[in-house]
Amino acid sequence: MSWITFILEKSKFIGLLILLGIAAQLFLSRPRWQYYPLYLAAASYFILVALNYFNAFEITSRNSKWMIGIGLFLISTSLLLLLIFPKEKLPIPSGPFEVGTRIYDLEDKTRDEIYTETQNDHRKIKYQIWYPTDETEGFKKAKWITDGKILTRQLAQSFHLPSFMLDHTVEIDANSYVDAPVSAVQKSYPVVVISHGWQGFRELHTDFAEELASQGFIAVSIDHTYGSQAVKFEDGSVAYLNKEALPGESDPVKFGNASTLLVTTYGEDVATVLDDLEKQNATDGDFKGRLDLEALGLLGHSTGGGGSVSIALKDNRIKALLGLDAWVNPIGSDILKQGLAIPALFIRSEQWSIGPNNVALDMLRKNSEDATLMQMNRTAHVDFSMSYMFSPLMKYIGFSGEMGGRKSSEIQKELILDFFDYHLRNPDDEAANDLEEITDKYEDLLLID
């Protein structure tokens, strides 16, 4: 008796197991494309059972081997896809607070939208707030990616992947609760505004935002429209990434002008959000008086880091700045030479340890009052984001650094918390400034003179 004959004769038992397995998977989560080969194998099995029942085909040694081989291939393919593209979980925040979150649309009618050709089109952006809360019962958990497949399919397209390949990430829950009340433990909380890089999106730094909120900060992350992969507004309109906003470097003059405009736009978006936060702090909303805007910091990655520097050089509301591979090269040297008058920490990846951006960064540091540069070895530029959520293969294909995204993120969170805790909450407590202690703890962290 062949294996295929034995499997078909046990169809009542095996078929029941298959149906129970599929039902359990669908009950626990939505259908995922990684399971499709497994679904196909199951469907093929039931077709074979039916054909065998009606004696519609003859089982031979040759076709038996082919059927078993194809079945094993389909099952193995599903298992492999689940390993390569798993449904990851967000890091659990370590602080004493639970985390609440809210999302806002914002239109700045004082700014024209430069990345569309529509007349009288004003700059529209979106931002999300994460904050400490004590009450989560009865409140729904937020999704990590709130705009769902609108964003994930645009992201896949940008990286030349099949459109469905990142669909599974829309099911991932965040650690925060939608519209939960702000904790009353403190009268107000220091604020950190986060800016993503070119082709990023606001949720790409949710791990930083949730950690900050759990530790008693209010974190605000901005979607920089047309520099973000996709932004869906409350009216249903969607603004997709405009790749013309940062053309290729084949034309250095065009690229230089575009990059300066982009970094400046990111910085102006920060100012627009700060204006709106001031209104929220003054009106009768849930955040009235809860935002300590006298203790305001910026956290920016890449273009977001450059934009943060751009606005911090001229907006005295900002009290501290942390840049992750901050792209400051597009900012003119005459502006960089003005230097920052606030404490600043710049952390660069090993990948970005060479190149013209370092010349511009050195110019800024040397002319600033209190600017520190650290380097994280065995890291790549994308390791300052949540790229680790998409596949564990990132570091094996050279997209991420050897350290791995989750490990580097944990170290970054430690540095971020220490920096903002000292400069926004405890500026008079020298014992709270542990940067050197943290550096000594990790061999891949270097303080750069």
C-alpha cells in the first residue's frame, strides 16, 4: 500500500484535523497570505479524496510520489513564509504607566502645499499622541498601523515587493489604548515630538513613543505628508509618497535644492504641530494644561533629524534635541555655523559613519553649546526605525546591521530616556546624566570626540 493510498483511506480522520486546524487559525486571526500554500494543499487533499471515492483516477507509484512531493512542498512553503514574514509583536514598554493614544488631522492655512499642483492647497499633516494613562478597561487597543493596507501596500510598492507581502502587519496590535484618559498622577508631562525619515511614516517609531509614554512623557509622532509612505485623512483622502520631492542625485543642483526644501518642510511641520499643541494645552480638551511645553524635546531620524535641527535653530520653544542619523547636510553651512543653543545628542549608525553628512554634522557640533556625538557599531541606517517588525531576515540580507533591529532599538530607548529625562525633567541632577555609563555598558557604543 502506497503512502498516498493510506492517507486517502484515513480521510475522515485527516480531513477532520485539517478542517479543525483551518477553523482554529481563522478564529484566532484573519486569513494571511503566508497560509495560502497550506490552504491549497488542504484543498488539493479534499479533491483527491473525492476523486478517489468515485474511482476517477488511478494511483500509481509515480503519481503517488508526485502528489506527496507537491503536498510537502506546499506545506514547507507556508512554514517558510511564516518564518520569513512572521506576525511580530511590538516591544512591551518598561515604564510604570499604561499608554493611551489619539490621532489628529491638522491643516495649516498659513502654509501652501508645495508638493501638489492644486491651487489654494494648504499643508495638511497628521500626528499621533501617546501619553500616560491609568485606565485601560473598556478601551480598545490600537493597531500598530492604523491606516491598514493603504499604508502597507504603498510601502511594499516602494520597495518593489508584491503588494500583499506586508499585509499581515495590519493585524499587529500596539500596546496603547485608543482615547484612554490621561493619567492624573502628574499635573503635566514633558513632551517629545518625533519625526520620521524620508519614505517613513509616523508609526515607524511607535516603540520609542510607547516607551516614552510609559515612563511619564507625552510623545507626539508626525506624518510628514508626501514624505510619508501614505497619509489617510479623516475625509477619506489619501496623500501618497511623492518621490519627486526628493529626486535622484544624477542632477546635483536639483537634488540639493529639493533636499533643502524637504528638510525645511519637515522642520516647519514640527512648528505647525507645536502651534497646535499649544492650542490643545490652552483649550478645554482632555489635554488642557497636561502638556508641559516648557519641557519640550525633539527626536528625529534621518530627514526628520535634519528637519528637527532646522527648526531648533530658530524656534526657542525647543529645549533639547536628539538626532538619529540626522541628515543635516541639506542645511546650509551658514545656518549650521549658528550652532544649537540647546543640549543635543546625535547618534549615528556605522553605515553613516562616512560621507559628506558627517562634515556638516561636525560643523554644527563645533558651533553648538552642548552637542554630543555617539556611534552605534554594527548598525545600519534603518536600525533607527522599526524595520525589524517586517522580517527577521533584515540583517541577513544586509538591510539591517549585524546587531539586529530589536537589540539596537533597546539600546536606543535607553539612550533616549536618559537624555530626555535629564534635560527635560532633571536638568539640575547631574546623577541623572548617565550617557557615559550607558556607553561603557555596550561595546558597540562609542563617544566621538
